[in-house]
Amino acid sequence: MSSVLASVDQRTQLAGHNRLEILMFKLDNGQRFGLNVFKIQEVIQCPPLTVLPHSHPVVRGVASMRGKTIPVLDLAKAVGRRPLAETVGNFVIVTEFNRTVQGFLVKMVDRIVNMNWEQILPPPKGAGQDHYLTAVTEVEGEMVEIIDVEKVLSEVIGMSETISSSILADAAASHEGKETRPHILVADDSMVARNQIRRTLDQLGIESTLAPDGRKALDMLQQWAETDPARLASLTMLISDVEMPEMDGYTLTTKLRGDPRLKDVYVLLHTSLSGVFNNAMVEKVGANQFIAKFKPDLLAEAVMKQVKIKHQHVA
């Protein structure tokens, strides 16, 4: 199955053109699911696993791969479906999210499809709050569900949202005597990620507006430019994910830079994709900064640096 991903390194030209490739797979014999190829290191047949006592029920064990030990998560169980009965004969999708490497146990891997982000749509509104989807799409008349891996990892591994006391003290001092709080627009398709960022900004005393994808973030900014230029002028920055339905973060940044009213918006790309790759794309599309998810102190420091630059003239 490694041959399926043999040319992943040649596909980076898709980024910045609102395109992506997703690897389709199944957790059982029914529904197809998808993951962005850029987050996948390799696909292998499930190796022998070592079960760890007292580990999370979703973790089927750990595998030794290329000199490293990685946890293997039963993705079906993680999203509320029936767990796979056996590991033998199934596949592991090895991924890197939020600076961690882990494997996801799946029933079978299908194929890679090339798509436009405009074909990737938000989950249906009737899906509720407890689903594990960031998006859905259609391939050959069949619905493919894009799993919110950040939600899975948050529930299984956990994500610290604690900011160092020194940074909090610095933030409090910077707000002293100011009549209004700084304001940041956040664009991210993962509800978990949006809330993590919001809670981080709340700790810093910063107001936030949340958008579930790049298209809606662009609509907000254009509306402010049209009807509320003062609000736009006071915006500290845009914190944007890269992978989002309808419009990705690279395309959003390019759109901003091409609009005379929005070209000066400070853009911080905040994503779980590869840092080396994103550093090149930051320069290509004109973003100001890239930070890999999710390190509260790192995000807080970047935010406060821009707050001070943006609002240093405010009494």
C-alpha cells in the first residue's frame, strides 16, 4: 500500500491553488472516510502491536517503526463506531498532527483523489455538536466524510491549554489603561481547534470572532471593509488554519493580499501540517507568520507581539 503514497512529495504544487488530495479509506465495510494526503507519512499493513496497560481504550497498542515507537489508535472506536475485531490484515495510516506522530488503524485503504477545496463542504447543520467531522464531499456519487482528527487526538491524548504565568502577566500589563480589548478573527474548520484558540485568547484578555472556514472569514472581512471600516482597522490579526472547506488558508491569504482594503491584515497561519512545507508557502502566498498547532505559549507569544505592535499607539 506504500505505493499509493509514492508521489506525495510531488504534490505540493496543489497547495496555494485551493486544491488538495485526500486518501479515502474504510473503517468497516460501509462508509468511506478521508484524510488529507499532506498529513500522511505512509500507509502500512498493521504490524505487531504491544498493548500498554492502563492506556486509553482507543489505543490498540504501540508499534515500533523506523526506530520510533508510535501509538496506534482504533479510528472506528474513536469516532463512536464498532471497533475492529482484529488488527491482523488491516492497515495503519501513519500521520503527523500537531507535532505528534500516530497511526490510525483502519479496515482498508481505497485510493487518493484530487479535489478542489470548494468541493469540500462543512458538515450538515443537522449533524449536531458531537460528530467527528470537519467536512464532507462527494466522490462518484458517494458521500465521503473528512474526520476531525484534532477532536480525536484531543479526546485520546489531550491538549494542554495552559499559558505560562509570565506571558499572562505581560498580557495583563499591556492591556492596563486601555479602554478596548484587542480583537482577533479566527478561521478554523475544527470546532475543537476554534475553541482551543478562543480559550487561549480569553486568557490573554483578547476578544475573538470565530469563522468555520476561509470563505466565511473572507466574507466577514469584506463586510467589515464595506460597512464597518473602523472594526477592520482595529483588527489585530487573522489566525487561520490551512485546511478548511470551501477555501483553504493559503487561498484566503492570497485573496486578502489582492484586495486593497484587506491587503494589510496580519495573517498568522496556524496549522498541523508540516512546518518545512508551510514556511515555503507562507512566503509564496504572503502570510506574515506560520505556527504549528497546538502550543499555547507559542501562540500566545506570537499574538502578544502583534498586539503590542498594532496597539502601541493606543493610550
